[in-house]
Amino acid sequence: METQTKIQKITSKGQITLPVSWRKKFNARQIMIKPKGDSLEIKPINLEMYNTEVTVFDALRDNKGRGLKAKDLIKILKKIDSKNE
């Protein structure tokens, strides 16, 4: 399957939707996004391979702007996964 360039709208809340073909191809539950020059790099990841002291989320409205440590996010995601099984 050839991956094509997609143009996606960004919602007023800053959200994007990844095309279903990409989600199926990479089978990722989490992604890493980082600036790279004048672009954004998006990669599928497994949070458990990262140092647990890495801040993975730091929106001002969440966690009083302090961010969320990878180990705490992993706990939340596992709790959500167990409820969906």
C-alpha cells in the first residue's frame, strides 16, 4: 500500500485526524510529535521504551501547566485499555 500525502484540517481545539490507513499501517496507540525545522515530525511510539521522567504532555489547561510524566500517562492508558477489554 502506497502512502499518499494527506491534507488534514486542524480543529479549533488543535486536533487532527490521522487517516485510517495510516492508523492500521502503524498500529500505534500513541504518537510523538516534534518540530523539525519548518515541519512537524509525527512518529508512532511505545511510551514504555522512554525514560519515565520525560514530560509527554504539557498543555497549560492540564495538570496546572506542569506536564504529565510518561510513567503517569502509561498508568492512565493502561487503566483505559483495561476498561475497554
